[in-house]
Amino acid sequence: MTRSSYSMLSVEEALEVTLAQTKPLAPEHRSLAMVRGAILAADIAAQEPLPPFPASTMDGYAVVAADGPGDYPLVGEVSAGALAEFSVEPGTVAYITTGAPLPAGADAVVMVEETERLEMGAGAPLVRIKERLQAGTNVRPIGIDVQAGQTVLAAGERLDAAEVGLLATAGFVDIPVFPRPKVAVLSTGDELVEPGEPLGPGQIRDSNRAMLVAAIYAAGGEPIDLGISGDTQEALEARVQDGLARADILLTSGGVSMGELDLVKPLLEHAGTVHFGRVRMKPGKPVTFATADVEGGRRLVFGLPGNPVSSLVTFYLFVVPALRKMAGWKEPGLRQVQARLAQPLPLDAYRPEYHRATLRWDDGQACFVASSTGIQASSRLLSMRTANALLALPQREGVLAAGECVEALLIGEI
Ligand code: AMP
Ligand code: MG
């Protein structure tokens, strides 16, 4: 039997090696409409206070608080977006809407429910104020929400809906963010046909490419489809060079095991530096990681195993953290929680296993409970269907009993 010349790293070592080779991409500017999900590359400070004027929080009447309850003439109206051209002298009131600037002279707003409009015939209408209130009541002073110069967002933060709202508030429309890494995907194998094709003898459909493209989108990357390469040195080399030229990260699937047509490792040795070629894990042992320096800079290359489950598991464990680090994430690792096993699980004596499971919160036990997705064969993609976690099962003989707690790496929403 031929033995692999690559030493076997633990998953932790392999991840450390991967991240040590991974640098955040150079920041770029993107428009407000296009930043969702990106990581901010610089602090953002508010240029003006919010609100920029003392604003009413109610529909009601602007008053001089010291006047107290009584019947007062209405001197005008001010609604959001306009400035009053009058002032509210003691003994008068003005109608005001939510968000409108408080007129000069007024120092509080009585909400409309605590007032009554008195119909008096000719002359200025009278308004009955029924409530005594403190100066400042129902008024947002200048800068109460955001002060001028205040840092509203810090470099390294992920921009989701609220953060995009803050950028809009602060008037930023051209925002420094880390780019989405471009990730090229190449399937290798003479047996592979496109998903839309009928199967000839000995053929199977290429599941990995469509799957990895979807996974790249979900992880915040920008996929580049390199198609299928047959198992010849020339075909493979041309596609790999194309991928290196166009993408920050190149993923191949297949061709990394020990068969005669497993050409990916030698090719990567030739194109760059292979940092590891075997990892103690199940599934995914032959996963390979290399870097290559080309004109555009340093590229990361992952030779993912061909079996669909191995391909996707190694994508989550190594590619997702690398992609996140490139995209500016400060903590790029998969999130982990503890989960209790819903059923006993067999262990592997030789390799830690990443068992696919569905986590759900159990109210009664006040913890996450992990249910296995069933038979864990690395060719059986059904074992990843509905999985939102990889259970990191320890390498040891025997069985983990139902109810035992394990580390669960999150790969989907809970
Ligand atoms: P390999 O590492 O190339 O020997 O592939 C291992 C197994 O995964 C073989 O059974 C391949 O047919 C299968 N395989 C490789 N690539 C793909 C793919 N893109 N889609 C589905 N199965 C694949
Ligand atoms: Mg193959």
C-alpha cells in the first residue's frame, strides 16, 4: 500500500495553519445599499447630533411648562420637517406633531389626550391644557440619541440592518468595508456530468459544485464557477491557473485521495506550497491546503475531498473561517455551543468525528439537544440535510450515551 507522505495534523493544528496563512483583504468602498453583511473597515463618527433640534415626541401642544393647566390661545401649528415662524410666549400654546422642532419659547409638549380644543367662534381658538408638567417633558433635546462626533460604529463590526440604519443616520453613503472574498470552485473527475444531464454508464452528477457555490454565498463569499475538469494533468492545470488568476480562494473537489488519478496534490505542490495534506478527522481526512503566489497576490487553495459530505464538512471547518478572516471578521471560527445527545452515538477509535446533527432548544432541560441525521456515510449527502451543527465527537473506542454533552459547531440557524 502506498502511504501518504503528508503528516497528519489535528483539526485544531490544521485550522491554525490555515488562519496563519490568511490575511484580511484590502478594504474597498461600497454604497450604502450594498454593504449589508460586510465588515466595517473604519470607525464611523456622527457628523451632526441626533436629533439636530429639540424635537417633540408627541402629537399635542407646545407650551411653557410654568403656565400649568388652564385655557390658552393657540398661536400656530408646526409639523415635522418645518420650523415655526412664531414663538410661544407665556400664556400661549402651539399645535405640534411628533418629530417637529419645538418652537422658540416653548419648553414642553402636552400630549393631545391631555388637552381639549374649545370652539369659541371668531378669534384665536382656545386650548384647554389639563396637565401640569415639567420643562422638557415630551421633548428630545439636541443630541440625546447621538452626539456630534460620537463613534456610532467601530471598525470590525458586521453591518446588519441596525448598523446600516446608523450609517444612513450619520450620512455615510460610501462606506469602507472588507470585500467579499472571491471563491472559485472546480469539480474534478472523469465520472462527473452536469446536474441537468442524463447519466451515462459509470457516471454520476456533480453535486459538489452547486453545493459549494450555495455554501459560498451563505458564508458571504462571491463564487466563481470553474466547471468540471476531467482527470488529466493538462485539463486540471489549466483550470487551476484560471482559478488562481481570478479568485482569492480556490476550491477543488475530488482527486485528493490516494488513487492513481488523484492529481490535485502534486499539482498544488507544483503551483505553490502545500501546508497540509492530511487531517485527523472523519469525514475529510485527505483535505489539502496550499497557498500560491500569483500576480494578483497570495491565493489560498483548498483541495476538498470528492465525497459530497467530506467536501461540505471540510468547507465548514476550514474554508468558512478562512473566508471570514479575509472578509474582516475578528473571530472567524464557527460558533460553538454545548448540546446533549438525543441518542447514543458510536465513536471512532482513530479519528475525531464530525457527526451531523440537528440542534433544537429543549425548554424542559434548558439546553440544546442534538439529534443525529442518521447514517453518516461520507457519500450520503442526506446526512447533511437539515443539519445545523457538526458534533465534535472525541476520538475513542465505544459509544457516547444519550444525554451526554458534546461540543456542537454551528453550521446553520438554530
Ligand atoms: P475522489 O477523491 O476524486 O476519488 O472522489 C471520491 C468520491 O467522491 C468518488 O466516489 C467520486 O465519484 C465522488 N465525487 C467526486 N467529486 C464529486 C462531485 N463533484 N460530486 C459528486 N460526487 C463526487
Ligand atoms: Mg476523482
